[in-house]
Amino acid sequence: MARHGSVGVALIVFSLILSSRAFPDLAYELINTYPHQPALFTQGLELYQGKLYESSGLYGHSKIIARNFPPAANGSIRGSALPDTVFAEGITQYRGKLYMLTWRTGRGLIIDPQHFKLLGVFPYEGEGWGLCASIVKGRADHFVMSNGSSELQWLAADTMTLINTLTVTENNSPVTKLNELECVGDYVIANQWHSNYLFIIDGRDGKVLSKLDLSELVDAANKTSPLAPEAVLNGVAYDARDNSWLVTGKLWPNIFRIRFELPALPAHLAN
């Protein structure tokens, strides 16, 4: 009995070692490079009906803009400046409206994407950093919000009230400074402030499934124009038309289109 018990303990220990083992970075392919206004302090990026929407932060300089994407040679940029008291943060689209966070006011803005008119305001708890709309068949729609910590907040889409919080972990350790978000099915894709990584998160339990090291894109942007210390990687948008992703950074001269395969969701949590 003792021998069998020892084997059982050994198997459990071996299983724990495997489960905590670091996973390799996810590979990606660079598809294209586009110009980006280096004056934009990018906070949120969203593709909607052939237009790329972008929120740009900083007090006294915050704005939301849109342009056709991919950009035409003579394509125009439309948008609206925001009040000096607003520090624009993450944006997402839901049911034909743009939802935008502000940094420390505890208020989000609902904006008409065609004319950039203010349609409404919603409250939330804590700081607002990143936001994405999560739509999964068979479940109630909700928003996922980051606040610069390791915690993601779930907001009910119909009331914008807090319904759940989830701590994001990598190998059982919290992943802090979560910033811009993009939701695709059960996945939450997140930038990490002052990091060159893009995290792929299981939105059902908060565990990091994999991550992309985008240091080469940071280097490429820096070669185009030397980057300031705060010109960090930030901004991710999914393009369902060709299963690719747009990524950029604050004050970057480029937007990059990349492609990668999302890792499989763990079977024990699959629907």
C-alpha cells in the first residue's frame, strides 16, 4: 500500500509541475504596416463597419477619431475633441454605439459613432483603462473592463452594473497593469502597460493561455521615429474579415497587422 501511495503522490507532484510550467510565446506573422498619427496617445482601438475608431488620452488633448481602414491615400479622418477635464481611455462598440471609459472620473461615455454626439453616461467603480464587449451565444452580453490592476470587472451590458470580478493569473501569479482589451468569444486579449506582451486570457477563469512577445514591432516603430518613454505598446483590434489583428502604441508612427492562432480553450471548461 505504501508503494502505491508513494506513486500516487509522485504523480500528483509531477502533474502540478506540468501545470505550472511556463508556456512558449505564441508565434505571429506580420501581414502589413500602415501609417499612424504619432501625436495620438492611443488608449483604445476598435474596428467597426470598415472604420477604425481610436481614443487618444491626456488631459486637454483627449479625442476620439475614425477613419476608413485599411486607409486610402486620400482618406479623411473624422472625430471630436473631448473636454479638457476628460482623460479618454479604452473604447468598444456594442449594438451600434461606442462605449468609452475615462480615467479617474468613474464615468463612461456612450457616443454615436457616426456624428460623435454624446448619447449617454454610465458610472463604474475605480479607474477606467480598457474595455471590450463580450458576446457569446447562449449567454447574457457583458462588458469586460480593466483598471490597471490584475483584476477584470464584468459589467452587465443592459445596465452597466458590476456583476463579477476576476483576477488574471499566469502560472498562478497575478498579472498586473492590464490595459487595453479586445474580446473575441471566450477570449480576452490584453495589453499590459509598459510591457511588450499581448496576453491571451481565458475569460471564464482569468488564466493566461499564452502571450505574444511584440518586441520586434516595438523596435520597428522605434526605427521609424524614436519613441518617447511613454510611447508604449497599447491598442489591439480584431479584424474578423480575415482573422487578423491590428496593434499599435501610444505616440507610434505605425499600425501593424498581424495574424496568430488563438490557443485552444481547456476542455474541462468548454461549453
